[in-house]
Amino acid sequence: MRPMQSQNPLLDEIAKAANAAVSLAQAAGDEAKAALRSGVDRMATDMDLIRREEFEALKAEVAALRAEIAALKPKS
């Protein structure tokens, strides 16, 4: 589908410039998000933090080991 063109070339140029500005703003926003995410990841690594998935996996492993230890303990 072709965009509608007006009879006024000046309006067409303004519309093209506006579209270009919106595209540029979106690209800049995406780049800013990527830079922020990279910075936060680097900071988390420097602070020796772990990701939620790693924590949940370790938590499940500890729960399984506790259950195994409880099963091995002699009943009084």
C-alpha cells in the first residue's frame, strides 16, 4: 500500500522528515536500552550477582538434597 501523497510537495517533504525523525528516535531508544542493559549486566557481574534462573535452579537442587538427607536420617 502506497502512502497517500498530497498535492503540496512541501507537505510531502515534511511528512518524509517526520517519518525519518520517528525512525531515528526509535533506533536511538533501542540503542539506549541495549546500552543500559549492558551496563546493568556488567554491574551485576562485578557485584557477583546471579540471575533469577540460576537462583531458582540452585534453590530446587538444595530442596532435593534436603529431602534426600531427611530420607537417610535414622527414624527415632
